Amino acid sequence: MTNHKNFSLGYKSCVLCPRRCGVDRSLNKGYCAMGDKLRAAKAYLHKWEEPCISGKNGSGTVFFSGCNLRCVYCQNREIISQDAGFEITPRRLSEIFFELEDKGAENINLVTPTHFAPHIAAALDLSRGRLKIPVVYNCGGYESADIIKMLDGYVDVYMPDFKYADSSIAKKYSSAADYPEAAKAALSEMTRQARSCEFNERGIMTKGVLVRHLVLPSHTENSKAVIEYLYKTYGDSIYMSIMNQYTPMPFVKDLPEINRRVTRREYDEVLSFAIELGVKNAFIQEGGTVSESFIPSFDGEGIIY
């Protein structure tokens, strides 16, 4: 098993994500808007993930503060700011894992964990051998393959986004022109570790890779390119989740091409492409595109005593 000491220099000259901003996070904030103290905003049973993640009881979800992507259309901008969430220790995070397990959580779902990988590894070391449910690494896909490699032995299910195949779109909306390259390298390491998808008797994924892709309005060609890459590279060894839940937030008002919901025609066009390509292992969202996404209240539930 990997030892968390491998992460010991992670915050001194931060290269935990592909931005490699090199900031000493004990003194200043990184691009992620976080220092070297672990912060989280909510921990609860989340029932709105994919069926193989939420199951009947809900996914034991921990929302971490900050983000290394900070997309212009982010729905969770409330927890990106420097003052978001509550400061906790790795030991407290380990306690949270067990509290969620005691509530019946199907898994531990680490949301936006990238910039806190050393703390999370330390918490998982404290939980080792006692935590009986899978650990899910739920990230934006903009990951360092080297850091993912260091997580080998800590994570059971990787659930990355794959947002962009087009670097110009990645640059425009996430200030990350290298997103496609970074996401491909990280995903390659994730699939090396997970190899194939496994499920328990209740249909919960206990091992594997589930790649999410959010369809953006006006960008169906980007979605097709993402799906084509994933299927031609990994076939049925991974699962996909093709999502229509994009919700235009007030801060995209000056970007008219994404200042609207995805149309039913756009989403159906993407799904038809996936079907014609031969994709079988995929979750889709039925009933038309959503008018509003579920955004939890980041009120410290499950984090503070």
C-alpha cells in the first residue's frame, strides 16, 4: 500500500494538479484558493449521484472547499472562495468517514479532492483496515497523473469528469488549455489501477472507473469528441455518465452561447452519436433536460460537531 509520507512536500511548492503553480500554501493561497489547511463544507448521504454510486442509502459524500479548475459556469462557486467551508484535521476527516459509514453510506465519495490529496491520504491511512465501504475519488478530471499514481491503493472507484476534448474550449471556460492532455494522462493511470468495473450484489460499483461528461449548450461536437475518445480508447472497460444537467448561472450572462440550458435536441444528438458508436456502459438522464440542478446547501452538515 502507498504511504501518505510520499505526499509530505505537497503544500510547500504545490504541484498537486497540472497547473503546478508552485505556491508555498503554508504562506499563500494556490490557484485552488486554498492554503495548507484541510477545509470541507458538507458531509452527508447524497442520493442524486449515478445509481451505482448512490444506491438505495445514498453516497457518503464529502464536499471539499476550493477547486483547481474554477470553471466559469460552476454551480458550486459558493465553496470555491478562500473562506468557504470549515477547517478540519485529517483525523476529523477519518472520523467523518466512519460517521457516514454508520449512517449506511454505500461508499465514501470525495468531491473535488485534488488539492487536498495529502490530507486525504493521511485520513485514509488512519481509516485503513476498518473502513468497509469503497472510496470514490470524484474529481474534475484535471489531474496530475503522478499524483493519481501515488493514490494507488487508496481509491477503489475513480469518478473523473472529462469535460473537454477541445483545448480552446477548455481555455475559454476553465483557463486550462492543457485540460484534454492532462485528463487523458490521468485517466490512463486511473484505468491502470482499476482495470475493470466490479459491482456488489446491490449494484454498487466497488471498483472501476466511471467517467462523467456534462453536455454544454452550443458544444455538441466537443461532447461527441469526448465520447468517441473514451469509447475508442477504453471500450466497455469503463462506464460513462452523459449528463444534461447544465444550469446557466448568473456569472455566464456575458457568454451567450452557454447562457441557456441544453436543448432536448442537443442532448438527443449526443446520445444518438454514443449509441451509433456502440457505447453500452453508460448512464443517461431521462425526461428532457433539466430546468434546475440539485445544489446542496454548504452549511457544514456532517463536518463540524
